[in-house]
Amino acid sequence: MADWTQLPKELLELISKRLGTHYDVIRFRSVCSNWRSAVTAPNRCRNRFAPRFPLLPISSQFSLSKRSVFLLGSPTTSTQTNASSPSSWVIKIEEDPMNGRVQLLNPLSRSRFDSLPDNFPKPLNLLDFRVLELGEEYVLHYLTHHSVGNLYMEKVVLSCLDDNVNDFIILTIHVSGKLAMFKSSVKKWAIIQDMPSPFDDVILYKGNFYAVDNTGRTVVVGLDFETNLIAMPVFGGDKKFLVDSKGELLLVDMYLSIESEPGSSSSSAGFGFVEEYFENLALYMNERTIKFKVFKLDDVGKQWVEAKDLDDRVLFLGDGCTFSASIEDLSVCRGNCIIYVDNFFYSLGEEDGASEHCDVGVFDLESGSIGPLTKFPQFSELFWPPPHWISSTTASDAQINVGESA
């Protein structure tokens, strides 16, 4: 039998260049000492940014941190896994830009879990599990002498040029609805003036920046700040998302309906209630998601074509990133669904102690049915609570090991 540890260095280098993610390279290098010495450790450009940048649009400074979404699989086979426990778990992690501490976050929101089970392992070593990196997001942070805070809540995407730690470009949506680009080479923000309508989403797809506005008009954003139209508008919905699904660019159109909170009727209220109502409108009204439509890109016709079926895919629409996974990867029995953040739903599952900070819904593209995550057990088990095979007898306040020394 061949000794895999003795593969030629040149062949190992070729294999490593075909690995999809930073984390795949780490796992590749962990196989044995020969493989580790043959392949250079991945740089930290895509993990954490220590440099400071001018704040947009006022004079200050911020740092950029990366959050990665992982799908953890049970280290045992399906026949060895407890039938009552899911065989997959979706988590998001972030390295704190100030102290380097790795934190566990809600996969679809920007919030941290308030607490972890008492038997949650410390440390949690991702090399102990089957791991698939589903997606990534970047967050801009204020930097002060005493604290770090989120800059603002718009989506941020990043491209490293030629895998160079010090050469990168950031694209985000400015508070005005226009696109803003930062180039490390010039250390300056530029506002891109192209904006027939405010932009809803940005994505890095096949090495290029794409942006979609709230009409569905989609452009490729060049490094020269020029935009080129790739798809005409798709009118109808209220918020647009771009998703990379198995190498194909999709447009997801979210339809919203405003509904009154229970008990907010003003039929018996006086003028004082009306004043209070308009002062606290957000407390009385909810934007509820009622349906989605999904479109595939027709490059030649420069248009979005509606797709009625996602096959075996499940789409995830988070606050800071979008991603997709197959039913095989997720170990669920059905796909053709969209899992999304929705303020109308109030928890991931209050009855089992789940985080109350992320309101998540599920939409079935085939049937058109929609509801809170808790009504779809095969999906809710992917998020919370952690499966039993994660747990150990060690204390809580877990640290997470996702990296390696050089």
C-alpha cells in the first residue's frame, strides 16, 4: 500500500492550490509533518485585520474582523450517532480584533450567545470534527482606547489581491445607499456615484464584486470604481439578496407586509395614544416576511430568470452574509427552502433555552409555506442546542481553536 505521507512536495503544493478555503489548508497541513512542511501556512489576511483605517465618512479609525460560518459534522458515523441528536451543527465564530479571543456567535445574526451549556467543551477544537466552511462575513469595528464597537450594520465584502496580506479592497454600502470602496494601496475611501436606486446587497462572486439595488438592478463593480450592468431590474419584492449557490449566482427577492402588534388597536384610544403611536411606531408595527422569489442570472440576456426549484439546496440569508448548502451536507431530508432572519419571529426556540437575539424563519419554495424556525425541527436542530457529541464534562466559557502555528 502506498505511503501517502511520502507524496512529492511538488504534488502536495499543486493539491494545496486547489483547496477551497483557508480552513481546508489548515486541515491539509495537519495530516502529517511532511505535508505540513511542504505547504505554506495560510496568511491571516482573510482572518483578522490588525491595521487601522479611516472611518467612513468621518475622521476616526476602525478595524476589520472576519466571521466564519462552519458546518460541524459528528466525528462518528451516522450509525454511531445518537438517533435523537442531529449529526450536523451550524456555528459562526469571530476573532476579537483587540485581544484575539475567538467568540461563538449566532449563525444568522450579529449577536453572541449569552450562555453555553455547562458541559460545552473548553477548548473546542474544530480539527476534531468534520468541518465545512459555508460562508464568511466581515465587520467594521470602531477602535478606541477602551472598547470596540460595530461601525454600522451594512454588509461588507473583501477581496485580497494576489493573496497579499497588505493588498486588499473592501466594498460596502454607505449609509446613503451608495457603494463605498476602500483600497489598501491608497488608504482612502471612495464613494461610487452610480445609484439610480439605493443598494441592498453586495457579494464577492468568482473574484469580482457584485451589487444589487432594491429594484433588482445588478452591476459588477470594477476596481476603477466603474460599474457595468449585468442584469436589469426585477420589480416586485421589498429587499434583494445575492447568493452564491454551488457556483451559481442567485437573486433572492423578499416580500414584506407590515402588520400591527397584538393589542395595538387605537379604536378605543384617544388623541394621546395617537401621539404615542407615531413616536413609537417601530414598537407597534412589524415588517413580516410573507414570501420569496428566486432568480437565476441569464448572462446573455442580462436579466434575472425566475427559478421554481432549488433542487437539493437550502439558502441562508443572514444579517451579514448569505450562503447555501446541500441537504447531504446538512444531513436533512428536504431542500428547496430558504432560512432567513425575520424580526417577526421572536426566538430560535424559547422552550429549550435558545438565544433570543435572532428571529429566524423558514420558507418552503415548493409549497409556499412560511413559519418560524421552531416549526421546522430538521432545520432548528442545526442551530440550537449544540448536539450531544459536541459536549464534554469540561466547564463552559469555551475557547475555540480554528488555527495553527506557522
